[in-house]
Amino acid sequence: MNNKEGNKKGSGARPNSSRPSSNKPKPAMAKRAQGPKKEKPTRTGGTKAAIVATDKVEKKPNQAPKRPKVADEIRLNKYIANSGACSRRDADIYIQSGNVKVNGIPVIEMGYMVKPGDIVNFDGAIITPEKKEYILLNKPKNFTTALDEGQEFRNVLELVKGSTTSKIGAVGRMDKNTTGLLLFTNDTDMIRKFTLPSQKSSKIYQVSLDKNLKFEDLEKISKGLVLDGHRVFVEEVSYIENEPKSEIGLKLRSSNVKVVRSIFEHFSYDVLRIDRVAFAGLTKKNLPRGNWRYLTDQEIINLKNV
């Protein structure tokens, strides 16, 4: 037998084989462990990995350099909001559109941190954050927080005129007949915090009704009620000691005075007066009607933690 014939026989099928044939695919062979590939030098003398690393370090155009976090730095959108230019949400839109520069470099990065000494250019103008101001007013009657009620009633901002040069706003709303504590600030975060339905700070109101509050109605109010499809939770309601039963103390979390009025109107009482005597731990102590004062550092800390 020559070599050619032997090769043909060896490469052919084995008809007499007793091993059964199977159409099942064979399992994939495990890959051999391989060590790290050796980088081949490029024409320029370096390796590909070195070139990639160099590319990563290289800064992209129009992007401010990143730096380690330092003390007293704040997010760029908050810096813009603190300056009074716009809200945080609107600041994000300006940042994304490339209309904000830090130290002359456009910043489009969300969450960019501004440190003391940075120069921020917002939409073509240099801005600086204002010092936070917190002013407490004991509001009298016939002043309103609204700006669209004509000239009949004056705005509450007249009562705190001269307290600051910053642009401040009232926390919550008060109509002309409601008196008591009203907080003013240029801290947009705090304004937003105390106007959210989920905020947890308590307010205490003294409510004067046109007639005595029935005990059964007082009990119903204490259990909470539904107004306009919304559940209102009352923390406490009671008659005021040594006063007629038409003088009621009401404690709840809502800063919306309309809710206070609606609670009693729901039981067919006319509300004559509403006086807010406590606001998130702040009281009217040593603050006569129509007067204002600055909050202490400790009071500011307490407000931020409630």
C-alpha cells in the first residue's frame, strides 16, 4: 500500500465504528488563560496605551478644568440662584446652553462646583451671590403679599423697607385681614422648602369666629378633614384659655392661610380674624405689631433643620 492510498483511508469515514453518531453541538472549549498582550511600539516610538492615556488627560475645548473639592464651594446652579439672576432650575438650562462661564471658560457640566474667588459670567454679565438675609415681621392688617390687588391695599414689602438692599420675598402668602408672623428672605431654597406640601414645620394660628365653636365640630376638626379632595391633617385644635369659645387655637403644618379659613368655613363658621402666633419655632415675643427684626444665627440654623 502506497502513501497516497494510506492517506485516503485515514481521512475517510469509519463505517464499522460502534460509537453512535450525534447531531448535538459540541460544547465550546474553555479559553486558555492569556497574559497581558505586549504593546507593539508605534512609528512615533510610543505604545497605543500610552497614546490613549495621553488623549484622556488632554482637556476638551470649552470645558473648565476639574479640581479637588475645597471648603466653601457651592454648586454653580445654586451660585447663580443666590445671585438673584434666576431659579436653580432655570440656571441649569443656561448652563447646558453654554451661557455661563467660570473664569472665562464656558461650563456646560452639571454639578460644577464654584470656589471662593471664581469669577462667574452669567449670560454676558458678572454675578456675585448675595448674603443670605432672614427677616421676621409681625404683620398688621390691610397689608397683603399679593402684587395684583390694585392700590387699595399696600404690599408687605413696605413694612420691611430699608432692612436690606437684597431682593427678598415673603415665605408663603397672607391676605389683608391676616396678621402675625411673616418671614422674608432672599434664600430661594428656604422659600421653596416652606411652601412645599410635604414640609414638616408647625404653625400656630389664633382664629376668631363669628360664633362659638361647637365641641362636636372641634372634635371633627381635630381628627382632620378633606377639603377640595385633599386631606388636611390638624396637629392640635383647642379653645383659648380665658377667652370666649369663638377664639380658637389651631396648630398645623400648612403655611397656606387659606387652608385655615377653609377649615372653619367647612363647618359654616365665618372667620373674622386670623393671627399667626408661631412659625416653625419662631414666636412674636418682643416683636410688636408692624415691627420686624433679623433672625439670630441659631434661629437660622433651626429653620434649616426643621
